[in-house]
Amino acid sequence: MKSSDASEDKSSPKAAIVIQSPAGDKVCPHNNRVSCASCRLSELCLPIALNKSEIQQLDDIVERNRPYKKGDHLYRQNDGFKSVYAVRSGSFKSYVLSDNGQGRVTGFYLPGEIIGMDGIASKHYQNSTQALEHASICEIPFSQLERLSHQLPNLQHHFFAIMGNEIAKDQQVHTLLSSYTAEERTASFLLGLSSRFARVSLSPTRFLLPMTRSDIGEYLGLTVETVSRIFTALQRKGLVDVNNREIELKDIDGLRGIIGSNQAKS
Amino acid sequence: MKSSDASEDKSSPKAAIVIQSPAGDKVCPHNNRVSCASCRLSELCLPIALNKSEIQQLDDIVERNRPYKKGDHLYRQNDGFKSVYAVRSGSFKSYVLSDNGQGRVTGFYLPGEIIGMDGIASKHYQNSTQALEHASICEIPFSQLERLSHQLPNLQHHFFAIMGNEIAKDQQVHTLLSSYTAEERTASFLLGLSSRFARVSLSPTRFLLPMTRSDIGEYLGLTVETVSRIFTALQRKGLVDVNNREIELKDIDGLRGIIGSNQAKS
DNA sequence: TGCTGGACTTAATCCAGATCAATATATACA
DNA sequence: TGTATATATTGATCTGGATTAAGTCCAGCA
């Protein structure tokens, strides 16, 4: 609505950019003392489908470290695999580095999502993962998670489901990358973000991108320039409103239509 | 099996194109009575890391159905998820269909590999999967696998590893699709097949492709024409010898070099 | 307060791979 | 066994997005 609120006082409000925290939260979103039982993400994260005492057992193995600053690494490619991580606040990106130093982003992670499962099989993380903004994490040592899963069938079941979900998502991305145009990929990316923000009770139509255009391009297999151009084009079509990192989706169905049009041609 | 029944007017006489069977195997590779304990794929499949009695318990929940003919479906997109499947012989492809009927291949599966994990989370398969040639399968009802995993920590651990491996592989494909050229993708695809054939004791340098050029193109995000042209180009460079479905890799390091060259530019 | 370097945008040109088209070869099937 | 239908190859042309280039707009900070 008021698109000019930033122009009134541009010098002071730094804390205001923490957009991942729904208004009304009593505690700082990066607070590291919140328990699984009281965590507002428990419905998305591992505790779902566990009963009170089971949640307590999970809570006992979770390690809540100090918050991460923008750019801090959770782990680096080839580090020994030790834990999976649940995002509590903020956001992360995973990327692999080719020999020339050019990276390719393999994933973005928002609150309630699980990071690090790519290391389970080989016992080494396959990518590097760093915070895109101030962020906090629940670290779950994997050997303890396995032990607990063995005791709690519900937890085993749920972790199988979490991994299965990751596999299903990755296959969708495969299809996206192998057959969608730049515009379709970008529209799909925005819609995906939108529903992930909605999951954590944030607006599905107005949000701040935690990542750069370059990150998006690397993730979608496009260049920065193309991402930028597509944003402009989508804006001209009246589907979105883009203002630097600030995104407003003005016509969700229109965006869906862009993806659908891929399949519309006889 | 071969003892012919009284009814001979059924059209039955086809079973010769089986290339995946190492010479000297005493039993037909599609034999559906082989137990996990005696299966020559046990070192790749679920039984690995289980002891004798554990393997027996796994064996008890495995269902060995009749072999699949080329084109037969294991399951179709949106079917209710019930089982994961281990390929015993032959090969399969998974694909999703866009509304216009054009498919995109999401994966190929060789002996010892596990199919169907994309359905675990949503309880519905996310793709359709069909045999690329005469093939046989071990069906493992997932609810029983979960129950057994709960009793056997080794099995739980191993299935977590199998799923983690799938996730790691999918992320490599993500990188492949988002940043490799057509030639790099194709070289990488051939090398990948090569090591998967090696895993099942087949030649890593001479093999038959079970899939069409079109399947390969859909998987790699390329057109048939491009795949065909790249094959010709690789042959001209002396890296491979292509004869219809018959492939010989003549210079593995050369092929690796093609992929490496992606990263060589300063 | 002005400097510096990263992030973003826009435009001009180029090229890898798509598309279109024609033909050749293999495989299935009557 | 021959014919129909998938599969594969090859060439000519087109085009979406990369590349190159030249900026603008910031936020961080000495």
C-alpha cells in the first residue's frame, strides 16, 4: 500500500529489515533458547507428529548455537558430515564451487526447512552452506537423530517423509531446468518462494528476497542479466511489483499461467 | 517358466534381447525366485550391511512379481504410494508428462538401484515409471520396510543412506543442468552410466544404451538432434565409438577432460 | 561527506542449441 | 516377409539467452 514508507527516514532503521519475524512475536526470532515444544515452527519441522514426551526427547538432542551473521558458513563442501540443521530464523543458501571459483547455487532454505541431508550417504557434505542474512539454527547431530528415530517410530516415519519430500522437490527442479524457459523458471521460482513464505505465516504476496539476483540466476541456470530482465518484463505485464529486493506478487494466477503456457501449445 | 503350458495360441515367444546378464549366470536374470541372500546384487541393494538373519527378515517382506515387458509401467504418476522397488534386472525410466503429452525423463534405473522414493512424502508417486526392456523387480512394501527398519537399526541406517545418496545425486544433476553445455552433459551422462554398469560387474567401456536418444535428451534438457550430433562429435574426436545403441568409451580420461574444461577457463 | 565496491539494470551483439526439414535405418507386427 | 512405425542422423536456419559493455544505485565506512 504505502510504497514510500522507506523514504521518510532512510538513515536509521536497521533492525526493520528482519522481515522473517511475524509481528507480535514476543521473543527475538533469533532467540536460541526456545524449546521444540514452544517453537512456532514445530508444525513444519521435525516435531510434527510427535507427542509431548517424544518432543522432549528430540529437544534434548538439539543444539542451539549462537546466531549466524550474513555470510557465515554452516559447513563447507567436503567437511565431515555430522549434523542436519533446521532453520529457525533467517535464510541460507547451498552452493558448489567449480575449480575456477564460480559457484552454482543448489538450494535456498527458509525457516522450518532442513539442511544437510546431502551429506548422509557419503559422510561428507556435498556443498557449502551459508547464511544469507542474520539467522539461527537448530543443529541435530545425525547419529543421535538415528538413535532416537530407532526408539520413536513416529520420528523415523517423519524423517523418511522429510527426505522423500526433498527427493520429490529435486525432481521437480530437474524438470524445471530441463524444459522451462527463463520466464517460466523465474515465475515458478517466485511462486515457490511465495508458498514457502506462506507456510511460515508470512505474506505470500509481499516479501523481501533474501538472495541476490546472481544467486537466483545460479540456482535457475540463468545469468544475472536475464533474471533482471525477466523481473522487469513480469513487472511490465503487471504480474509483479519489483523494488530492489522487495517483491509483490500482484497476479498469482497470471504467474501460474506463464508456467502453464509451457504446456499449452499443441 | 519354460515348461510350456497346454495353451499355445497366446502370443508368447519373445525373450532374447537381454543384454544386462553377465555370461555364466546359471539362472535367468529375470528369475523371480532368487532370495536376497543369494542375489548377486545384494552388495548394492538393501541387504548390504545386514547379517544373515536380518537378510532373511528382509527377504520375507520382498515381493517378486512376474517380469515386466518393455513399456510396462511399474506405476503411474499420482498412483497411491505403496512400495519402493529394487531393480533386479533390466532397466527403467521415470518421467513426468506435461499437459500436452510431452514427457520429461527424470531418471534411469539400473540393477541394484531403488525406485519410487519420490512418493514417500506425498503418498503418491510423482512420476510414471516404465521398463525400458524386459526387466524384473523386487517390490518392497514401504510400510513393512518401515516396520522392519524400526527393528533393525542397520536397515534404518542403510535406508537413510540410500535416500541421502539420491538427494546428493539429484543435486549434482541440478548443477549439471544449470551450468553445463550440451557436450559436457552428454559426456557426464556417459561416464555416469559407465560407472553404474561397472557397479553391476558389466563392462564400463562397452555397453548397450537401454534408452533412446530422445529419452537421453529429455533427461539432459536437450533435443534428440543435439544428442545425436554430440554423439557424432565425440566419435569424431575419438572419445567414443557409437553404433546405434552400442557404445564404446575409448578414452575415459578424454571424456572427463570435456567436463573439466568447463572449469578451466580463468 | 565523500569514497568504494557490490548489486542491479539496460542495451547491443553473438552463438549454442532449438527448430524445421528431409532422409535413413531398425524394429515390430500383420 | 514385407510394410508401417518408431528411432536416428544430418543439414539449414532461427532464436532465447549468454556475453559484452556501460552505466546507475546503493550500503558500508574511513
